Amino acid sequence: MTDDRFEQWLPEAARDYHRPPATPREEMWRRIAAQRAARRHRVVVLGPALRWGVGIAAVLALGVAIGRWSVTEPEAGLRALAARGADPASALAYQLAAAQYLTRTEALLTGFRAESRAGEPGPGTQFSTQARDLLATTRLMLDSPAARDVRLKGLLEDLELVLAQIAQLRSSGNREDVQSINQGLEQRSVLLRLRTASPAGPGSVRMQGAL
Amino acid sequence: MDERELIAKVRAGDGAAERALYDAHVDRVYRLAYRLAGDDELAREFTQDTFVRAFERLGSFRGEAKLSTWLHAIATSVALNGLRKAKRFRARETDLDDAAAISGSRRAAEPDLKRRLAQAIDGLPTGYRTVFVMHDVEGFTHEEIGATLGIEAGTSKAQLSRARAKLRATLADFAGEWIS
């Protein structure tokens, strides 16, 4: 045996070592996009805590203001105001925030489904930005007292998944991804549950008949 | 679009540029991951992790090396760390000395030689195997290997030489196969 012959033979023979199949580009890309969306999502929720703190404070301030405005006895002292208004004001603030969020989410999902059913080539682009915003709010809602309600928590978790999928849609609007989102909406009755949870009003009424 | 422009667009959050960057490099990253892992599922996992990390860290890429070298450095780091954790790979790993002992048993046909060669490569120490796979199997240059693994090109050459010597010793029983 000679070193030269071996070194000529070796690279040729080694080409079969762990010979890779064709690169599964699309499948890996979808997973990468999903992983990145999930990470971005966590960063959005955990990173700028201050921004959310300010948001929560604003909502609570609105609730407190409404609570004060609803006090009918102008001579009531600060102690009486706190005793009567503090918890209901917070509850009202959460209700307002939840109502606004549910209405916006309902409008987004209804619009998304209607467009994808109409065979639009790429229904993802115009919805993905809104979905990202709502996704962040969903996490906020899941961390709020609203999630103490088991039914609402389940709905929020389903919405989190659906919104994450929509947020990942690329401009090309992959039909399989859109189909998968719509299947998820159907199977989990997300829109029905969302409408049940949404307060009655112009927002909900406006979307009726769109499906 | 040149690489610098592509990187700038990815940093600015351009989804199409992200996909273009992925398309330009995914084949080589996946091939390298597969060659090191020998398992499709692990190779996919390593490739995905490589791109997720690359997109996250692209802001810190200073352009001192080529983007492909930077990506391959992430890929080898992800793959080698992942393989240390992967029990499946450990179960398949054959100690080089064991392989040498088996080699004395009998000569066999070409398919058996290739199987034995694969076992012998699996049994190389990690550093040798990585350099061998990158150079002799995937065709990286010593300069590229050095930049990817953070070693001198000379070290890469020395490791390749030792890897080949170990393989030659392990496969000594099959000498006739390559001489002919």
C-alpha cells in the first residue's frame, strides 16, 4: 500500500459518507419562520416591559377616571372613593381593554378568512402587521386577570397560535399556510367562540354577514 | 444584489432579503450538517438553528469574514454541540480502536469497505473528523476550515493528515482494494 494511492482513493470513497439527500428547503424555511416568530413574540412580551407597563397604567388611569366620573356624591372623601371605586375601576378598565382587543381580533380573522376564501393570491401581507400587534396584546391579556376565566384563557391561547401563524405569512402568501390557518380556525371554532366572548355592539354587528 | 446590500436589507427587516440569504446558503449548510450528523432529522434541526441564530446575530456580523464562513462557523458549532447531546449519534459512534480490532477479521467486498470506512470516520476524534469531512468530503479549503473553526490553516492540515493516517491504519486490512 502507498500513501499516495490511499490518499487518491480516500476522498473518492468518502463521498458516500453520510451522503445528504436533496435539501428540504421549504419545510426548513417554514420551521425557521415559526421559530423566529415565537422568539420575537417572547421578546416583544418580555423585553420592553416598561412600554407595557405604561400601557397598563394608561388603561388603569382611564378606568380610574371613569370610576371618578361615575361617582354621584361630590362631597365623598378620598377614602370613600377608594373603597367604592378602586376594584370596579380596575375591572372596568380590563373589560374595556378586552372588549377592544376582541373586536379588533374578530375583525382581523373575519377579514382574513373572507379574503382567503375569495381566492386572493396573498392574503397574508396586509394582515401580518395587525396580527403582530394583536399577538403582543394577546400575551398581555394572557398575563392579565382576564385569563383567570378558563374559557377566555382557552380562547386567548388559540388566538395566540392563529395570530402567530398569520404574523409569519410572507408576501407570497403560501396557500398551504393559509389553508392550515383556516383549518385551525374551523377545527377550534375560534371565530364562533370569539363572537360569543365579544361584547355586542357595532364592531361585532358590522362583521356579521361577512362570512 | 451583492452580499453587503443583502445583509443591510436583512438587518432592516426585509423578509424577501431574509429568504434570499437563506436560499443562497442553505444547501451548503444542510450538506455540512448532514455530513456531520448522518441523520436527516438532526441535520434539519442543526440547519434551522443555524439560520435562526444567524438572523438574530446578523447585527453583530462585521463583515471581516465572508458571510458563508460566518454561517459555516455557526453551523459547525451548532452541529458539534448538538451531536454531543444526541444519544442517537453516540449509540452509532464506534470507537476507532474497536474498529481496528474488527478490521483484522476478514477481507470483504467493496460495500463492506465503504461501510467500514464510514465506521472508521465516525470513530475519529471530533476535531479530526470535522476537518476530514469538511476537506475531503465537502471540499472546503484549509483556509476556509481554519476561518470556520477558528484554527490556523496549518492546524487544519495537520489534523487532516492525522485523520488520514488513522483511517489508513484502521483500514489496513483492505489495502488491496485501493491499490487495485
